Amino acid sequence: SLSREGEEEAMTRIRAGWQRLPDPLKSTNTLWSLLRAHRFGCGKWMVFCSAHAVDAVWRRIVEALWGGLLGHAAKCSGQHGTKRSHLICVYLDPFWDEEEVARVLRGLRGACGVRQTLRFKAD
């Protein structure tokens, strides 16, 4: 994970690379290639859980995070809308590293016992 200054420098280089590209070459794949070339980009697994389950799930996620089985950070929302559900995000770096994404998923499924459908998103 980069320092704040390192992140700003990487983003400056990524933006410059993007701006140099002719419009027909700009695509999601091109952007991912730029991010990968600069080893930049965070992603997150999103765990949606009910109000009655959130404390137990959050406790297992924090324990697995501190045990090195997950990514580098996690956060839990308050009540999510009127559905009385919560969102827990588990962050990892870099989002394009398939082995890291799979390792964190295994931690969520195995150590944390998360069985519900998960969503992954690049930040």
C-alpha cells in the first residue's frame, strides 16, 4: 500500500498516461493496464448482512483481518437504508491481483464463515 504522497505521485503518472492516449484507445482495459503498470488500485469485497447478524459477522471479520487472513482494512456501516441491513467492506490492494482477491475471498468464506452472496468492486 502506498503512502499518501506515493498515491498522489502514482495518480499524477496514471492521469498523464491516460491523457496521452488517443480517445479510440481509452477503455476500461486500458485503464486497468495503467493502474497495474503503476501498481495502484484498491478494491473491496462487500458483505451485506442483517441487523441481527452484523455483530457476529463483524467480529469474525475483524479477527481474521488482524490475523492476516483478509486485506488491509475493513469497515462496517450503520443501518443500511430502511431494510435494517448493514454493509461490511473488506479492502484489499491491488484489486487487479487475482490471487489476492481469491485469498481474501477464501478468508471471508473460511475463517469468517460468510456464506451469503458477496460483491466485489474496484475503488
